Amino acid sequence: MKIRQYLELQYFLLLRLFARRPAVAPSTGSLADEFLKEYYSQGSGGGTWYDTRWLGARVLKCPFDLWVYQEILFETQPSLIVETGTFEGGGALFLASICDLIGKGKVITIDAKERSGRPAHPRITYWTGSSVDPAMVARARERAAGESVMVILDSDHRKDHVSQELAVWSPLVTEGNYLIVEDTSLNGHPVVPEHGPGPMEAVAEFVNRTTDFEVDRSREKFLISFNPRGYLRRVCGTGRSGFGRTEEEGKAS
Ligand SMILES: C[S@@+](CC[C@H](N)C(=O)[O-])C[C@H]1O[C@@H](n2cnc3c(N)ncnc32)[C@H](O)[C@@H]1O
């Protein structure tokens, strides 16, 4: 009996030894990309991606990204979150729900279009207008004074628009907080190759021209993200990149 137990033990030790072989780092290449392409194309036809809901409200974000949002919110605890692009309000409701759990945070969500049936929540304020309208940005800047601010860009995904948004909204993000650019996966990164220059191209130009933000790729740890290179962390609070300042403000500084 004892010999048998000894042999079993050796057998299991050997198994564990082999099981402990260094894991090959998961590839961020083809397998994840192929999955994302499949997931996205299912959604474009009205399937999963377009039918993801938070407490009943449609949210056009990837569930892995929503989990990452939750982690970021808990870590950084912003007092104000600005989202451009509301759609049906599911994204804003998700943010507000996490804020409820944390016990902190308000959400301003901006959309060019009014829409009925968006969820009402005491932490959410809906603003209607263009996300690059200077009056809208000025209003937000005033509201953001003294707050710890996170910004999410999720409106018009064409490169020129996202570049404009990055220019006007990045200065509101306070040090240590995140500026999240949604849907950098468009234009073949890896989905919708026919999209044309979009968020990814806008981010690439933006990060080349500023040292205030760092691309935080650790936020892509689940491998599947709609926002590759889209998690930007404000590492420097000087605002010296020139983004978001008028020509006069730039000259004055
Ligand atoms: C991708 S959806 C937003 C999804 C939403 N954030 C969510 O999590 O479910 C894009 C939204 O951006 C809005 N939009 C498009 N261009 C805009 C602009 N210039 N300013 C503000 N909103 C805009 C559209 O009306 C649409 O509702």
C-alpha cells in the first residue's frame, strides 16, 4: 500500500512539474484578432455586439472593456466622467452603476442627438450637442473645475473628428486619470478594414505630439478589446502639449 502511495505521489509530482512549464505568453496576434473580427461581424448584423445590455440598456462596448473600465474607475476614483457619444445611454448607466458601488463620481454624457428612453440616474447628466462645439467644451471645462476627471471618446469615429476631440477634451483629464478612445480597433485594427482612418490613426498622431499621456497597454490584458492603444493615462499634469488651447492661450503661455 505504501509503495503504491509513493508511486502515486511521484506520478502527481511529475504531472505538476510538466504543468509548470513556463506558459507561452498569450499572443495578441491572430487568435485574438480572429475572435474579435468574428465577434464584431456577428454584431454588425444586429447580433451580440449590438445587443449587449447593462441593466436593460443597450451599451455599445465590449464586455471585456467594461470590466477594465470597472478596474480603472475603482483604481482612479474620478469625481467626474465625461463621455462623448451617448447613444442609448447604456455606457453611461454602466459608469454610473460602478460609481454607485464605489460611492463616488458623476457622469456627463454628450450626444449630437436627443433620444427618448435613455436611463434616468441621479449620477448621469445628458447634454445634447456636438462634442467638438466650443460652447459645449467650455461648459464642461467650467463644470470640471476642481474635479478629478476621466474622459471617454465614443462619438463619431472618423479620424478628423477624434483628433478634434482629443485636442479639446484631453486638457480636462487630470493627472493619473484616463482618456479612453473607443473603437481604435476600426480600420483593420483588426475590424472593419474598409472604415478609413479612424480612432487608431488619431491616437497615433496625438501620442506622437504629447508627453502628457501614455498608452497603457496593460489595460488590454484580456486580449480582446475594442480599444487597442486606446487607453491613455495622463502622466503629466502640466498641459504643456498645446492640445486644447486656443492660439491665443498658446501664445500667452
Ligand atoms: C458608438 S455610439 C456611442 C455608444 C455609447 N457610448 C455606449 O457606450 O453605448 C456613437 C454616438 O455618437 C453620437 N455622435 C456622433 N457624432 C457626434 C458628435 N459630433 N457629437 C456628439 N455625439 C455624436 C451618435 O449620435 C451616437 O449616438
